[in-house]
Amino acid sequence: MTLPSSEPAARAPAEARADGALSVADALHLIRAAVAPVTDTDALPLAAALDRVLAEDVASPIDVPPRPCAAMDGWAFRHADVATDPARALRQVGAAFAGHPFGGTLHAGQCVRVMTGAVVPAGADCVAMQEVVRVDDAGVHVPADLVPGQNVRRRGEDLARGEVCVAAGTLLRPAHLGLLASIGCADVHAHRRLRVAFFSTGDELVEPGAPLPDGAAYDANRYSLRGLLQRLGCELHDLGLVRDDPASLQAAMATAAAQADVVLTSGGVSVGEADYTRRVLAELGEVAFWKIAMRPGRPLAFGRVGGALFFGLPGNPVAVMVAFQQFVREAILRTAGVRNEVELPLLPLPAACTIRKKPGRTEYVRGVVARDDNGMVRVRPTAGQGAAMLRSMTQANCLIVLAHARGDVAAGEPVDVLLFEGMV
Ligand code: AMP
Ligand code: MG
């Protein structure tokens, strides 16, 4: 793998070159090129497969539904019987309930009481819903305006036997589990869970629960990272706090690289600290130190240590989360074998107020999407946008993503919104 330093990349747009910063798009491009999926797989029961990544296509071994079945409670009959004689009274010869089919075949002039989900008996091709049927001493009267096939779910209508219903590379969500169960699939082959090692760097950091000495700060990043990684279904290797000295950093990095597919650190990559981190990393792998034209999250180290993919995230707690969501999330999903759903949709919504924005960098503004008094859905920034202000991350329900070239946003103008639900 060849990684550029923060020298201007050949394909970096002109406005990103002035200070040697990479655009977000270029950084993403370089990260995507460096990522390869893990190939080991596990066999697991379906019940344990939520958030795992399917390793092989699953084709349905059956038609779904396996037999034609009733979509409504009512009576199943032969459409031709009433097509020629709309006034004809049909004779009920039996009943079919879900799980209890009517064994016989329907002959001319006959009908069968059916409940939703019941197999439509052989010979019948139409179901009249009970609300439109009249039953009297003469028999069962169905309306004349039905068409053949009405209220009948055709055999194989959802899935034909042999059809791939969940493709390799799919991140298994609740609906996939239900679909796989519906075709009788009890076990799946999934990519093995990704091992992610992470630690925080900084002499000032102390563990929550310990006393806070003067000048110290509690380690927030390892806890937000832990949550983000858990949401992605990773196997966590928490290596704790690491002091700002080369021997400790080197030892932690070597341990991390030996146990994990991906190594994440926070802190120690900003200009003041990068030289020392750079020296240590140069001995262990190939890591580039980037300045990214974004806010927050400007410094980022990316590359490989040992066999692991490495992200050196900034120290500021909001920058960590934004850089994670913008770069690490996608890299982790792709390394875990995900081929679909990797990019999150950006929804355009009107800004509720003016937002200051400097062209030449992508800005991520913590925002709140809400309905105003007129019923209009709009997005407004939270108070307190500093990169260290983690509280506003908890008050936000989205990030407003303001594109690289964009300038100030006027109230009412559309902005791109990345909703948090399920992620942060
Ligand atoms: P650094 O990039 O290491 O200079 O860190 C930038 C800022 O983020 C400093 O104010 C650090 O104290 C703060 N910081 C770094 N790591 C953490 C952490 N794990 N939790 C909370 N704040 C941190
Ligand atoms: Mg530091």
C-alpha cells in the first residue's frame, strides 16, 4: 500500500491544496482503496446472526408462499362459476384455516370457507372477502365484480424457489433474519466478527471513577468509541490509557496490531504531538499523517501497523466521533465484508436559521431536526459547536454536513442532514 503524506494528492481539488489539506472526498477515496474484507467465516444459528455480515448468497429452497393462499378471510371459489352466472349460489363444502388445509378439490358450484393465510384449495382461483359475501338458505352469494386471482397470494409470489433472497455481503438486520427464517434457513455463514483494538493517548487522561488531579481530564473517547464500535458489531479489544512516551505507545501499538484487524487511537496526531507519534509508527508500519479539510476532525493518521488497518483519530471528543462516522465506520463495515448499505443517505432539509460556513472545507455541524409550529421539518444547529463540547453531541439528533465548496447558509436554504438514529 502506498499512502500519500499530507502533500497535495494528485487528484485533490485546487481549493484543497493551498494548505496541503486533503478534501474529505480524497481521504475517503484513499481509505477505500486500502481496505480489504476479512475472509474467515463462522457458521452460526440464525438467532445469533443479527448485525453479522452474510458470507455467501442464500437462495430460497422453497417457493414463498409454498402454496396459493388466502389474503383475506372469506370464501374460496371457482371464478368461472359466477362469471357465467352471477346470481349462482355456491355450496360450502368445507373450511380451510391457517395450518389446516381443506384436503379435497373444489368442483363446479362449490366453495370453501377460508381464513387469511389458509391454503386455497385445488380448483379454486378466487377469494371473496367475507364483508361482501351474503349467505342464505340457498347458499353462498359472491359478488360478480371479482376477477380471477383476486385475494389469492400466488405460489412463489414473494420468492421463487432458487432465487437469491439475501446476497453475500449483506449486513443482517431484523428484516433479513425474518426473511431467512421464512425460507426455513436455520444457520448462516457469516464473516467472522471484526477485531478492533483501541486506546486513548495522553498524559492528562484519567479513568472515570478515579480522582481528577489538577490539569487532568477524564478519558471520554474510549467510551464513545466503545459504543460506536459495539453498534457496528465489532469484537472489542480495549487497551486502556496510554501515556505520552515512546516506549508505552510502541508497546500498546504492537499489542494492538497483533490482536486486531483494525486499530484505533485517539489523541497525539495534532501538529504539536504528531512528530513523536510519527516516529513510533514509522517503526511499526506505514502511516500517513493527514490534514483533512474538515471541521471538526482536521488531523488524521491513516495506514497500517503490522497487519492491521490503523486510524489515529484526533483527541477532541467531538472530532473523534465525527471522524469515526465519516471515515472509520465505512472502513470497518467494508473490512467486515459489507457490500451494501455502507454509505448513509444525506437528507436535504431547510435550515431553520443562518449557519456560518467557510468554503474550502467540509463542516459537520451538530444539529437538531424538529417540526416547527407550522408543521415544517427543519434543522437547526445546537448551541456550542466547539470540538471539545461533547454535550452538544448528546443534544443533537443529526449532523448537518456542509459541503466543501459551500459558503454561509441562509435561513430556509436546504442543507444535507445525516440522522443519528441507531448510530450515535
Ligand atoms: P491531542 O490531539 O492529543 O492534543 O488532544 C486534543 C485535545 O483533546 C486535548 O485537549 C486533549 O486533552 C483532548 N483529549 C485527547 N484525548 C482525549 C480523551 N480520550 N478524552 C477526552 N479528551 C481527550
Ligand atoms: Mg494528547
